[in-house]
Amino acid sequence: MVITTLAALTGAIAFLVLREPSYEATANVLVTALPQEDTTFLGLSLLRDSGDSTRTTQTAATLLDSPEAARLAASELGPDWTQQRVEDSVDVSPQGDSNIIAITGAANNPGLSTQVADEFTTAALEVRARELEQQVDDAIKLTSTELDQTAKNDPNAVALTARLTQLRSIQDTGDPTLTFQQQATIPTSPTNPGPVIVIPLALIAGFALGSGAALMRELLDRRIVDVEDAIAIYPLPVLARVPRLPKREGEHPPGASWHMAPEAMEAFRTLILQFGQRERPLGTVLITSPTRGDGKTTSSINLATMLAATGRQVVLLDFDLRNPRVASALGLRRTHRPEDILDPNSDLADLLVPTSLEKLWVLPSSVDREGLSDGEAAGRRLPDLVVQAQAMADCVVVDTPPLGEVSDALRLVPAVEDVLVVLRAGNTSSENLEQLRDVLERAGRVPEGYVVIGAERAGRGYYGHYGPREPPDLFVGRPAAAFTRPDHPDG
């Protein structure tokens, strides 16, 4: 609403600055209709009183507002004027309920508007006189013949003589029912609406358009606005809230491939502490989301990093084989194609890649659409890899595709102990959340709760943290200790 209102205000200011001024001048034509019983001008197409003065004046305005008048006025105004320009610049209309026709001319300077009004009025009356010319000539000839055939002492001779005089006057003066009563006067100010009118109207229009757009967005946008919307669809506890952080707080330090802002650290530390309060220890966690872009991969890396920082042996499995992003996020050069991961003869210990954190190992995937063709193989192999990881590590974090869009994560739900759902305010689709809820309910699984990304900050700032680097940043190329597994042939 604010953006639309400001845009309307900016447009109004630009309009006021860039527009050309418009001046209007008005000439008046008096309409004097002939009485119905008049016989002097019998046979001529002159205006006669119809008993309704408004209708008579409107008829007269229609006679004057003709293309021929516009063409004649354009020739008088100069080479820059055309018939169409004159028609666009002139308005012919009755003046209220009177017998006056107002002919208004508009132009970008006062003198020219006056000239337009006067030239059009003169041209319209001249065109009208030309239309009557032939009728008057015929009437004069007929009346002259009748007068010649009438004796001078005949009473009709006087009437015929008077009619002949009236007809000849029309030849000189034109239509007796239309008179150029008043020429246009030069206007003293433009007729454009000023800032006092334009700016308030722009603000009102901008506010109305913005309100309408906001209402339509509210009605049509199915994205989750806040966590209350999510809870209304799928009632789960909120385990962690990662606040919306300024961009600079999420930037990596020089040389680091992964970095968590202190507020993000505290959110995932809180998540881990909540898992530690229950009787069952934290083991294997599957992280999914309703919609792509919710932040599930970032949350998987953050959780795995925080768990490793507490001294636990952690394995992070990138099982989002449709769109793997863990390797690129951590800057890992070594990755595995889906077909290698799904190979039943491969061993998880050979697939894991170390990181700079001594306790954190990653199974990184790369995009290979051909490797996704065998869904049955993935359904058998991925749970088996989860079981292998459980035997190797204290904690296993599994990054999966968004369950609200694709069903891949369902293959892994029976093999994990906990399920976390990641939401992002303003990105998560309510329809996708409903889909996620439905498939998990049919699978008989209830997630542990939500991790909300982009939550509003509750206070003015962050309280503090234990140290400048807890957990430490992950650096590309730093040596890592070898992964130890008692039952592995290599130790």
C-alpha cells in the first residue's frame, strides 16, 4: 500500500512538472428560433420553436458542430492545424437551460485558445450560411416571380415585397436564428487542475489501489505469513525460531565455506537442548519442508555443525537427490552421483567426505537426472545407508526433498527417529504444508515440530554468545581427522 501510494504521488508530481498548461476561451452564439406560425421564411431549413427551448438549443449546437466547420477553421488557423486537431480542441454545447451556445477552444497559451474559439464560431456560421444559400436563392426567385405577377395595388404585393427583403438580408447576414453574440476573451489562468487537487487525488487513488492489491494478495496468496498460520493447518510445536537477519550478518568471513550468525547458533543450540531434555537421546533426524526454498538444507547443515561442535560424531546425508545443495553450500569438491550412492555394492564409509570439523562427515550428492530413474532402488538403498550411518555416528542428519512437493522423504521416514519440518515465513505454501501433513498422517508419523526460518525478532538485539567462534567456521582445505569405525576393515 505504501509503495503504491508513493508511486501515485511521484506520478502526480511528475505530471504537474511535465504537463503543458491548458487554457480555455469561450465564444457565445445566440439562438433565436422562428415561431411556428412564421411564413416569411417558409421553405427554408431554419430553426423553429419546438416548445422546448433546451431541445431547440441542442439542435442548434448539433448544426454548428460540423466537420466542415472544423475544416474551414483549420485552414484559417494555419498549417499546424488539421480538422482533427480542431475537433479535439473545440467543444460546442448549450449553456445551461438558456438559448446560448458556448463554443470553447482549448490551447496551450491564452491567445491561441481565444483564436481557436472565435475562428471556429465564425467558420460554423459561415458553413451554415452556405447551406442556406441555395435555398434562399430559390426562394428569392419564386417570390420575385409571384411579385411580378401580382398587381401593385394587390394587398399580397406588400407581403411579397417584405418577404423578398427578408430573404435578401439572409444572403448578406446568414442564418437569422444564429447570431455571434460574444467573442471569446483571453483567459487569465490555465484550466489544468493544480497541485491542491492533483496531489490529494493521487494519494487517494494510490491508497485505494494499494488497498485493493493488498486485499487481492491476501485472498490469492497461499503462502504462510507467520507461524500461527502454520499451526492452524498442522498443529506442531515450534522448536526453534531463526530470526530474519540482515544480509551482512549471514556473510561468510574470508576463507570460510560456512558461517552461522550468533542468533542462528542460539536457535539451533536451543533445538539441541530440547532434544536433550527427553528420555530418548538424539539419534537420527530427518529434515524436510513443505516448499522448496524454505531453508531445509541450511537448517540441516546448521544442526549437524552444532551437534559436531558439542563433541558428537555426526554424519550429514544429502539425500535430496533431485536438487542436492549440501556440497556446494560447504564448498566440497568431492561429490557422488546418485547412481554411485544407490549402488548396493558401495560402502558408506567410502562415500563420506570429511570437513574441517573433526566430528562432522558428509555424504555429498551431485545432480544426475539419469541416476533418479530407478525409484525402487532408491527406496531400498537410502534406508540402508541411514542404518549404516547410525552404526558409525552418534547423530545422523538427513537432508531430504520438500515433502510437500515430492514424496521421496517418505522412503526414509521408517528408518529415522525424528522428523523436523522447516518453514520460512513468506515462502512456505499453505497447500504444500497441507500435503506434507496428509502424507505424514497416512504414514502414521508425527514430526517433532517446526524450525521457523525468518521469524520476527522478539527483542531489540541478540543477548550474546559464549565465544567468537562456537562452533568454528568451516574452511575449505583444512585437514580433518580420519573417520574411525571399529567394524571397518581399515579401522
